[in-house]
Amino acid sequence: MKITRLRIFNPNNIQLQDIPIKETGISIIYGDIEKKDDRKQSSNSLGKTTLMKLIDYILRGVQNDNDIIKSTLNDFYIIANVIFGAKEYEIKRVLNRKTDIYVDNKYYTLTEYKKFFNLDTDLLSKLVSIYPRVDLVSNHKGSNKEELVRISKLLNLDEIATEANEIHIIQSEIKELKTQLKRLAEELQINEKEIASALYNTTSEVKQVENQISSIKIKLGKLDNNYVNEQIQKEYSELNQLSKVLRNERNFLDMERTRYLNYLENDRKSTVTTKDVFKIYNKAKVEVPEMVKHKYEEVQEFFNKISIDRKTQILSALKQIEPKIETLQQKLDDYKLKMDKISVVLSENEAYSNSMKSMAMYNEKLNELSFKMGQMNQLNETNKKIEIERRKLVKSYGNISDAKFKYNELINDYEMFMFELAHRIYGTEDLITFKIDVRKNSETQNPITIDFSNKRSGAIGGFKESTYVMFDILLYKYNQVCKFLLLDSTAFDRIDYRQVNELIIYINELSQKINKQAIISINKYQIQQTAEMMALIDENEIITFNENKWLFDKMNF
């Protein structure tokens, strides 16, 4: 999609701005502002960034950002002309109303709008530099895993992107299993590295107790039946065997109940609500931006739904387990009562009585060991699952290495392009290293690595910021999905004005060559005012802001 015209209206339907935008080539939003005393500052409130955001609303279909589009602009609206699939459309969006979208006078929800124009908001965000940049690949804090997958897609490295996504899934599964393993090991007071030996020792102990019980049974069989009625002995043995089976069933249900209750308790302790977060901000006397509140509330709503569904499932399972445990316990109590009565008869024989006591003692010990074995087996199964996932991870890393080998020629083209671009921007060779690679194996780190660094020992002013812009140019040139590039003036902050000139001149040349559009906002104090640069601005400026001309007639944002 490309945008060719943007009009802004107030709630009274009065047109405030009519801004033409070039379909191909560079369009410049120019801030005719001088700030020689402090070049690190930016010219705020003229409306350059707001205008860029309005363009972004159209091209990516982002939600209205209440933290940028202030409440003073409620019910203002924009009408844009766009080209999509060789056809022109007229789009209307009402500010701060994410549901009010019209395409050729037909109503669309935001989801329908994005589907109609085939807009992947997150993917296209890599061609939009309006927000403060955190690092080379992301403009927000947190994991860069998804960001690098999107970058791989934009650079036509589809198989690398697919395998990286698979690796992320496996890494998440391993992390979850390791958390479960740690919790089980702590409950059993076992070192995670000693699981195999602990399981072996417990198994050996169970066999020893079972052998003791077998020996006692043999001894009981040899006792004089004058003292022991054979039928009573048989009945006692059967009741004992049934009790053992019931105890195992009850122990299993006890373990399940304990696991469910632990989950509910841990969830209660660890849950931090949006209100809790806002209390922290209030205590620190820090005002929370509306955008942040909105995002927190969306996350809270999603988390609450998942958490409630999970808790409902657990409570339902507990509701089913409790009566089963109660029924089993009643049967065990009945069997115990019957066995106690038989024991009175059998106790007349001292040897038999002693053997029965030993039998009861070993049965109790066996019951305890069986419960422990159940926990140990669960621990062992979790450990086996981790090993299975690790083997899958090794295979996926092999696949991503094969994909990297397949794309080596294309990746070399990208690396050479960045080398030549840096050479042009800085006028010197052997300045940078740029490399796209994949790791050999890691359970936590991103499988894709992108290194763009200064090879010189000394620092180069604004180099980091210029690498961000150069990387955006790489994605702009080679991606086959997006036909636009949006660069706000903040993207050029701290870059030497000579390099700013070279970057803008190059983007102008490139955009015409690849038949795409680039929309850039820039301030007068950020550039070197050469004849070539000023001629480029005069030719491609679509709107100029200064102290007397603002986007919304000096409205207070």
C-alpha cells in the first residue's frame, strides 16, 4: 500500500490540512526550525511526529494511540487516498475511535480493514521509525525473538524465519519443563543432577521391602494351621491386597490434588494485577501514560481470561477428585475394620501375631515408598520430556544452519550492500562489520544473530543511530512486502549533519530506483544546508512547519 494524499478535518468538518504525498520517491515533512545551541533537542509540538503517526494509522492500520493523539483531537478525522493493488481507495478514520474506519464510504472494523489491505502491523513496523529505538532490531524493550523472525521474513529468508520460530517454541517448552522439574525436585529435596541415582535408590528400597513381605508370607504359610484357620488367613491376605491397591489409587489422587492446590496457591501469590502496577507508579509519584494504561489493561484482560479458564478447569478437577478420595478412604476404613477383627483371631498365635505386625509395618513402609516412587517417576518423566525437546532443538538448529547455507549468497549480498552503504555515508572503507548468522545451539538465546558494529577502536559520534537508519534502508530496499518507509526526525537525532545529508540523499535516489515511497520528517538544524540538500528539500517538501505554522494551528498537545 502507498499513500498519495492526506486531509485533516476538525469535528465541524472544516478541512485543516490537505497534504499531497509522492507515490514514488521521497516526501519530506520539513521543520524550518533553528536550534544551534542544543542540537540534541528536538522541535516539539509543531506536529511533525503527529502527522507521521496519522500516516502510520493509514499504512499499517495501527490502533489510535491516546498517548500521542491527545483528547483535544477527539472526533477530528483524516481522509487519505491510497493505492493498493493498482487501485485507488479513499480511507476515512476518526481519531481516538479505533472502530470508525471507512473505505470508499463502506464501514470496516480495524480487523476487517487490516484483512482487506493485507496489513501485518507488526511486520510492517520494521519499516516505521517513529518511536524511540531500543536497539538495532526493536523499538521496544523485551525479547527480540519475534522481531528477528519478522526481519528474516522481510529479508526473504523465509526458511530461517520458520525454523527460528520453531526453535522459539521448543525453547519455551524446555523452559516450562525445567520450571516443573525444579519444583518437583524441591518438593522431594533432591538435587536436579541426582535424579537418576535417587530414583535407583528408591527403586532398590522398594524391592527390599517387597522381598521382606514375601519372606513373611512364606513364613506365615509354614505356620501350624491348628492355630490359624486357613480360610481366615486367605481372607486376611485378600483384604490386605485390596487395601494395597486402594492405597495406591488414593495416593495418586492425593498427588493430583496437591499439584492442583499448589498451582492455585502459586498463582495467587504471583499474580500482579494492573491495579498493583498502577499503585507502584502512584507510590513513586510517576504519571502513567494513557497508552501504557491501555496496554496494561489489554494484557490484564487477556491474562484474566486465560487464568480464569485454567482455574475453572482445576477447580472442576478438584471437585471430581475429592469424592473419589473420600470413597476410597471409606473402603480402606471398612477393610481395616475387617482386618482388625481377623487379627484378633490370628493373634492367638504369637508367631503369627509377630509376623502380622511385621507385615503391617512393611506394608506401611511400602505404601510410603510407593507414594515417593510416584513423585520420582513424575520427576523422571519430566526429565525425559526435557531430553526429547533437547533432541528436537538440536535437529531444529541443524535445519536452521542448512537454511543459512542455502541463503548464503543472498546474505552475502546484504552484507556487501551494508558495507558499501556505510562507505558512502562515512566516506571511508573498513569501517563496519555487518553479519547475519545463526547460532549453533542454545536453549535460551535467539537462534538468529545480527551484528552491526564499528570496527574502529575509537567512538564515532552518532554511529549507533546511523546504523539504525542504514538497517532500515536495507529492509526498505530488499523486502517484497512493504512499499513505504517512514522515518521521523527523531531517527536522525545525534547523527552528524553530514551523515544525515548523505542518508536522505541516498534514500531519495533509492526510492525512485525501486519504485517505493519514503516519507521523512527532518528539522533544519539537523542537516548541513548545502545547495544540493536544500534543492532536494525544495523539490520534495510536502509540508513545512515553523514557529508560525503548526499542524493544528498551535493547539496544545
